[in-house]
Amino acid sequence: MVIGTLLLEFTLHGNDSLKGKRNVAQSLKRKLRNKFNVAVAEVDSMESHTRLVLACVTVSNDAAHAQGLLTKVQNMVEAATDEELTDSQMDILRCEN
């Protein structure tokens, strides 16, 4: 079993409320779940108005598939939002039975 994780950190320029941040987060999460069937959650900086950190997770039986899917997720996020993607980190974990 292979678990792929992708951590995405955004800077939200011009955002001055948690409601505005929540709108951006919900929109991105919905798009990623619908298009790629990945689990997505906000994982850090919950009280910050200008920083959004999302984690995307997929489970597969093939490391190349998991990595390819998460690469597509990152590419779509960069194209689908006006927010600045300031950092991303991908990890592929192999779990033995």
C-alpha cells in the first residue's frame, strides 16, 4: 500500500477575514475532491487571515500512480486559483503488510 501526501501553503493577499479564507479553502477543497477523488483538509494556521495550508492525501497500490495524481493536483491548484502558492511538499509513504 502506498500513501501519498501533498502539503500546499498559500498566501492570501488582500484577505481580511476568516470568512474570506474559508470561501477560498472550501472552493479549492470541493474542486480537488470532485476532480481527483483525494482527501483534502485545512491543517495549519487556522486563525490566520492570510495563510492557508491544505493537505491532500491519496491511497494507491502504486507509488508512480500516487505521485502522478498528486502532481496533477498541484498543477490544477496553481492554474485554478489566483492565490499565491508559496510552498508545496509531496511525500510518498510505502506501507508493508
